[in-house]
Amino acid sequence: MSITPPITDLSIATEDDGFYRGFNRMVALGSKILIGLLILWAAIWPEQAGNVLKSIRTAIDANTGSWYMYVMAFYIVVCVALAVWPATGKIKLGPPDEKPEFSNFSWFSMMFGAGIGIGMLTYATAEPLYHFGTNPDVIMGLAEGSTEEAVRSAYRWSFMHWGFSAWGCYAIVGLTLAFFSYSRGLPLTIRSGLTPIFGQSLSGPLGHVIDIVSVIATILGVSVTLGYGVSQFASGVFNITGADWMMNAEGAPTNAAMIFALGIVMLASTLSALSGVGKGIKWLSNLNMGLSFFLLAFFLIFGSTMFALGSMAIGLWDYIISFPAMAVTVWQSDGNEESVASQLAGWQGGWTIFYWAWWIAFAPFVGLFLARISRGRTFREFVLGAMIVPSLMCFIWFTVVGGTAIDLTLNGGAEDAITGVGISSQLFAMINFMLSPTMALLMSIVIVVLLLTYLVTSADSAVLIINTIAAGGDARQKPKIHIVVWGAALTLVIGTLLLAGGLGAINTAMIIGALPFSIVMALMGIALFKAVIRDGMRARAEGDVPGAAE
């Protein structure tokens, strides 16, 4: 039986000269127009933009929760199935004799680096502490909030949000892109992952639309990450300087403080990107890795280590055995805000659905990174490395840092010293409680520097990924003007949305942008299944031909 050969060439038109030389004009311009319209809307009519975004968020939470829950479960099923099935698990990301580009140590180190970032510094303290007070078990009356019996469920839900689901989301994009780029020779861009479904039509408008959706998702996903990062950066500067204008009565940074912090971060990011990957970006990457180890070591030595280790062991066990049910359970509101059903639906919309949209919007960014460092790996190696190692690093951070915060609140006399401030300030509040004023000041400076390095490298990397997608998969260094333009666009998106509705407006814009890309990702999973199945059919057909085995 003759089976159509796979597509190994996908022509993506790029400009030969002019401002967009090397770029696909439709993708580059289309992305900028849509982002520009969002910026203008939020800047000219901030109140209207804020209200509309709130209404859209309510509608999305009410109508798409099931989709986000089930599609995230689908991503994990695809990755795990391809890894454990003997015939697909041994498929190489590249020619059959391809050797890994990086040693195991370097590869796992980069995976480790990907598992730690801005979100870790904010949520490693804040999320376990929040769920310690309330989570679905507490809402249903199965545990009492802010007591020892709430600790297990706090970690089960924290692990749910930062564990296999998040990294399975990144892995499906990375695995698909790596396979079609290294094994099929297609461009390293999002549309290549859909060739088994749409074929050569991806060279035209359909492919342009898919790449534009990917760029928009990346911009909005990174905006959320940078938004929370600048919020914590502003909290850190306040902790160091004590400037009253930077913090409001609720213990959260003011808009003025966040805009100020955003300006510093994006200026530093642009200067770093203009200096080139081999200089500023590389130096900052080495610095944030060293500071991350230092901070983790500090909490291991001076934090509640035994409490943390016990919480991790129990929490990990609870998470693994509960994961299948947690991954597909959808709570629906019954219209009564006071009912248990409505409280559960509200909690899921505010936490789980928000996270799933965030990870989906961040997937083009992280997925492309994972693909670029995994040439020569097998499917099985990739899935284990992309899902297990980063998840474990997240679990360690959450138990060591968050466990210390819970233990201080529960047993250490902190009372509401940590829980009584905004989530972006809780890490600094914990440092203030643990250390003398002088030592707390020095540690705050270390954390602020670490935050700045993460923020700068995240913005730099996002601009690199955006330019790669807009250039049809060409990852070579682009003219500096394109770095400046996208750096300015990121700054304006975050700044205008902050003024329109704070972090909530950024979150909602991201959830809107993630929705179409979640469909693209689902199609990528189907396309990857189709590709490996048809490859197996071709191999069997060729084996049936006399002399083919010689």
C-alpha cells in the first residue's frame, strides 16, 4: 500500500529587502496591528477597556472552564502516551543516528533553569500560603483552613497548578516543534506542527494566522509574567527604600510604583538585548542561576527544612494519587454566590483556569526553548526531561519557601505578618520576620537583583521568540530596531493594561489570547499522533517490499 510521503519542505515567504527583510510581512505587521489596537484601546478608553475585560473574564470563566480543564488533560495524555509506547518512545528528534546536542548534565541544567523563574519568586510563598487558608477541601468542609489539617490539601493544589499539567502543556509544543523541525526539516515555527493536518496550505494565509495567534499569545502570556514580576520588584524596592508612594493601604504596590518598576525593567531589557546573546543575556542568565541557588540554599539552611521535606513527601504522594480526578473535575456555579458549588467554581476560575490559560499563552515561548535544546533526544527522554525535572524543581521551591511561610504562620508566631500583605509582598514580609533589619535589607537587595535578572532575561527571550516566529522560524539575530519595537510594544501593553484595570486586566487579556492558541495546541497533538502513526505505516509497507530489509 502506497502512503503519501510526509511534507519535508514548507515555504514561508519572507521579504528580500526593506524594513522587514527576513520577516514574513503578514505575520510581523498583523501581530503589530492587533497589539497596537489593544494598546490604543486601553490607553484612550481605560475605564471602558477595564469594564469590558471584566465582563469578558466573567463570560470566559462561565463558559470555557470545561474546555481548559479537558484540553490540558489531553496535552498530558498525548505526551505520556507517546513516551511510554515502545514504538514511539524511541523516536529520535532528528535523523536516526543523531546524537544529543547537549550532554545530559547541560540539558538537565537548562531544564532546571526553565523550571525556575519570576512566578517561582511570587507564588512559591504566596500560593501554598493562600491555599493553606482556603482551597476546595476547605470549601467543602473536608479540612479547616489555616490549621495543620489544611497543609496537605494546600500542597496538593499548589502542585496541581505548577506540576505535570503546566509542563505537559510546554512539552507538547516543544515535542511537536522539535519533531517536525529536526526529523522533517521544517521551519522551527508554530505552523510547522500542523502540516499533517493542513499540508502545504500552511505556506499561505492559514499559516500566517496561526503564527499571528502564536505571537499574540506569547505577548500576552509574557505580559502576565512580567506584570507579576514588576509588582514584586516594586514591593522589593519599597522594602528597601520605605517610599510610601509605592505601596497602598492593602499592602500591594501602587500603579505608579509598578509603572516606575516597569520602566526600569524594560530599559534594562532593551539594553541587554541590544548587547547581544553572547554578552548581556548570557551574563544575566549566569547571574540569575547563581542567585537562585543562593536563595534556595538560604531557605534550606535557615527556613523550616524538616517541615518542608515532610510537606513535600506527603504532598507529592497526595498529588500523584489524586491527579487523574483533579485534572478532569469541573465545578459549575449554581447561581447562588453563597453556595458551595459557586464557591468551588469561583475558586477554580480564579486559580486553575487562570493558570491553564497562562501556561497555554506561555507555551510558544517555553515550547520553542525546549525544542531548541533537545535535538537528538528521543520522545521518551524529552517527555521525562521536560515534564518531570522542572515539575520536581517547582515542588522543591514551593515546599522549601512556601513551607517556611506556613510554618512561621502556624507555629512560629508570625500570625498575620506574612498573610496580611499582598501576594507580591509576602516573600519580603517573611524575610523581614525571619531576619534582623540589616540582614533583611541585604537579602531584599539580593531578591530584587534576582527578580531584575529574571525579568530582563524573560523579556529578552520573548522578543527573540516573537522575531523567530515572525521570520518563519529563522532564529538568527535580527536588526536591533526590531528588538526595540517589540520591547516597546511589551512595555506599552503591560503599562496600558495596568492603568486600565491593574493585574486583573492583564490576566483577562491573556486568557482571551490563550483561547485560540489552546485550539492550535490541541491540533498539534492530533497532528503529532497522525505523523508518527503514518510513519509507522510507511515503515511496515517498506518492510513488505522484497529486498527492502537488506
